[in-house]
Amino acid sequence: MGHRYQPPGLTTHHRINLNLIKKLIRPEQLREFSLFLLIVLIVLFFGSQIANYFNWRTFTRISTGVSIIAVVAVGQTLVALTRNIDLSVGSI
């Protein structure tokens, strides 16, 4: 009766290691790392598929597009933070 069920393939040593990993890495850190890894994999994929992807001209084109969106996003953030916009459903 005192014998606990142990899934096949998992020993006590593995369980201790999994518990240690769970204590050291929080879920939000794992989420952030997985997003970072996904971005790196996407950049590497496009770099292998597109000729001259890792040159300066590609970087300037992407940063120019991002800078326009960033200026609009900062403006919208300032409007929302200063409470000059109503985001409720009843304001429609």
C-alpha cells in the first residue's frame, strides 16, 4: 500500500533533476527564452533562404519599417497613459 506509482522511465534521480529545473527556471523565463529562440531560428532560416540577407542594406530596410511603427506606437502609448482615450466598449 505504501508503494507509489512511478511512470516508466522516470527514476527518483530524474524526478529530483526535474524539480531542481522547475525551481531554477520560472515559466515566464522559459516563455521568453522560447520566443528568443524562435526569433533566432526564423532569422537563421531566412538567412539561409535569401541571398545577401545578412548585409547592411537588409538591416536598414527592416529598421526603417520598424522605426515608423515605433513612432506611432509611442504616440498611442502616450495618449493611453495620459488618459485621453476611452478604451471601453461603451465608447463606440
